[in-house]
Amino acid sequence: MAPATPSTHSAISLNINGEKHALSVDHRTTLLDALRERLDMTGTKKGCDQGQCGACTVLLDGRRAVSCLQLAVAAEGREITTIEGMATGDQLHPVQKAFLDLDGYQCGYCTPGQICSAIAVIEEHAAGWPSAVTDDVRPEAGPPPLSADEIRERMSGNLCRCGAYVSIVEAVARAAAAETRTVTSADLPQTEEAAA
Amino acid sequence: MREFGYQRVFDVSGAVALLDADPDARFLGGGTNLVDLMKTGVERPARLVDVRELPLDTVELMSDGSLRIGATVTNSDLAAHPEVRRRYPALTQAVLAGASGQLRNMATVGGNLLQRTRCGYFADVTKPCNKRVPGSGCPAIEGEHHNHAILGASDRCVATHPSDMGVALTAFDAVVSYETAEGPGEVPLSWLYLPVGDTPHRETDLPPGALITHVTLPPAPVAANSRYRKVRERASYAFAIGSTAAALDVQDGVVRDVRLAFGAVASRPWRARAAERVLIGAPADAETFAAAADAELAAARPLPHNGYKVTLMRNLVVAELTRLAEEATR
């Protein structure tokens, strides 16, 4: 017996930057198109639409992903973070600030994707993930320093047609170093020690 | 793109029942290959069954020392797993050599093994392709084939399998477990992909509607000294033009154990068993390594524009085994 013709649309709810958005989607709609065309969140950019350029990078459950190959209907139930959700009020995210301070862009079209990707790169590195240029990937070897080579490899999924790579690498390095200082500095909240 | 139905499944039996009922349905994992192929019209499923939330997302070290990898484990989680990095470092290296950080976060192990070739004629629905439309022809043989197969191809198809992960899994004797509406089954990864022959459109030995559930790596002490090396046309984020996954154990200057597999040279990850036979028990030196490479590559049938791969693979084998021999005796 032939299977019943399936419905080709769904009413879904997307959790974007902490807010729920209800919408009805044709299943063919990518998350990228839902963000830009349906929800007017145009910070996320469409470059190649084939998963090759990284302009559409967002975070899904805290991990970077290309929204052009992510179906919107399959993103229901996941925490979606776009470039619009990176700042806290008027306070830029440290990675946004580093891109501004060091001119990590020229035309700016790839920049939202670069920044979303860089934020995740810094977290992945902090979690101890090796990369393709890490010589010894065994856990006993410890995490590699976030060198320029490591940054270039980890950011290779984000293309910049203007060629702003030199400043992008510097911006990622500066933001990562600032984050490391924060973590190791004495002005960390002392709550756990105080409780102990 | 053709319109399609979408269903999310939470248990394996529900997933295989849906595919059993609808031959036009496809499993959706990370979607990094399938969604792309749907945009270009190469894939035209009537229904997607989203398997990403199946309880198959863990890597487990079993009591017999084998490593059981769930099919929905992402490439990123597989590469970062401490037991993978410790016991099979070449597998971590292979996964990290593939795609980008974004895609590795989305892509799954099961999907990686079943991804389709990146042959430009396969991807272009305006061109003939025996893999996409059986009997329509293979323009690559007379056309653009500088990155096509040199081993195991036929006069019907010269496409390569694009996976890096699969090359390391093949070197380490991975076994693929699957589920169907009629019950479970398993097949060694070396046998999963069918010979090209006259039927390049038939790619795997999986029964129709089968869902890969796990990939299991048997214990292999030799794999602790292993490397994956990938050669490509740019430094990062590109498919291989040739790659090796190699593991080597050397005692008193003699090869005690070895695993060797090639990527980007055939329609499947290519286990280099002829080379392994030459290596076992032989002196661990450059002469042996070259002889082993030659033994494997004797079967190579390059086309006018991909003969360089024979030299490339020979050099890769010698370089990687030399490096592993040094590291094994350090």
C-alpha cells in the first residue's frame, strides 16, 4: 500500500537568542531563510548557500553550524544564537570588540559569520579540542596553544573575499587571550571557595 | 526542490518502520550532504525522517576493549573523544582533516559513511552520470577527472568516495551495525561498499531502508601509533586528492603489525592489504615501504589526468611509514 502523502508544511517554534518565534514553514525552508526572510533577522548572511563559505554561521545549542544546510523544521527545540544575540545590551561581545578594534573586516559581509565562528572556536579550544594542525592529538599531550596556525585552521570554514584574514587572526587571538586572562585572573567570582 | 514530508523519530524501530513504508523516504542526520543534494536536485526524497535525536549519540569503550560509536555521534564529538584520541589518533586526525568546524558539528558518523561522491558530473543534473542515472554515461572518463579514482574503478564510473573518517575506520577494521524492519545486521566496513563494475548506482551492501546504528572498532594496540595524512589542493577545508591512514608497530627493526588504507583513490576507502602483506615481518626501512606501496599500486589504472596520484600515493606511503617507524622506536 502506498504511504499517505505526507504534509509538506509544519507549524514550528524556534528559540532564537532566548526568544520563542512561532511560524509556519514549508519544510524546504532553511534556517538561514527563516531567519532572514520570515523573521527579518538579516544579521546572518547568505553567501554560497551550499555550506562552503561560512557567512551564515550561527550557534545551535552553543555550537557553530551553517544555517544554509540546516532545515528550519529540524531546528525546532534547539537553542539558536545569531549575531543579533551576541551583545549584552549596548555591551559588545569581546570578539565583536576585537574585530572592531583590529579592523577584522573590509566590506563586512562575512563578519557576522566570522564572529559567530570565532566565539565558538575560542570555546572549542578552551574545551581542549585538537585541530587538524595539532601535531599530537592524544589527550595526554594537552591542548595546543592557540597559535596563528591553529586559528587559521579552526577558522578555515569562514571565507573572506576581501582577504581581511590577517586582522581576523589577530582579532581572534586578542579575544581568546582576553578570555584566558579573565578565567585565570584573581578577580574571578570567589563564591565556590567562599562556600568551601 | 521537491516538496517533502518531515518526521522526527526518537527510537530506532520507529525510524526503520517509516523507511520501510515509504521507499521515497530518506534518513536525515546532519544534512550537510543530503540538504545540499536536495537543493541541486540530485536527491528528491518525498519524506525526511530526522534521526538526529535517536539515542545513538555516545562513544562507548566496551569490556572487550572495542570502541562502539553511535551513528548520530557528530564528527566533532568523535574527534574530541579521549579514547579515540588515545587509542586511534589517526581517526581523530582524519575527522579533523575533513570539512570545517561548522560542518563537523552538524555531520554524523552514519551520514559520513553514506555521503555521496563529490564528482562534478554527479552533482550536475544537466550532465549524464551512470551513478545518478544508470546507463546515461560517464563524462568524467573523457572529461574532468584529475581528482578521480585510480583503483577499483570501471569504464562506467571513476568517482571517488570523499570521506576522510572512513579511511581511518577502514584501516582499523571497523564493523558497521544496522537495523532494518526485518531485524538487525552487521557488515565489515571493508565490505560495505560494493565493487563499481557495471552498477555504480548501487553503492552499498545495506538492505533497502537500513539505518546504520553503530560503528565498532575492535581493539588494535598498533593503532595507538597511527597517523592520517591528507594531501589537498589548499591547506585546509578541501577534499583530499590523496590520503593515508597508517598504523605501525616495529620491534628490533622489523614490522610486527601494520594497518594501511588510502583515501581519494577509489569509490570506497581503500584498504591496502597487498601493501600490508609485504610489510609484515619485513625490515622497517624505506626500501620495504616503497615495495609495499608498489605492491598495492600495481593494480592502479590511472586516466590521462590523474596519473600523478600513483606517484603521490607511493610517496605518501613511504613518508608516513618512515615517520611512524621513527615514532615507534623513539
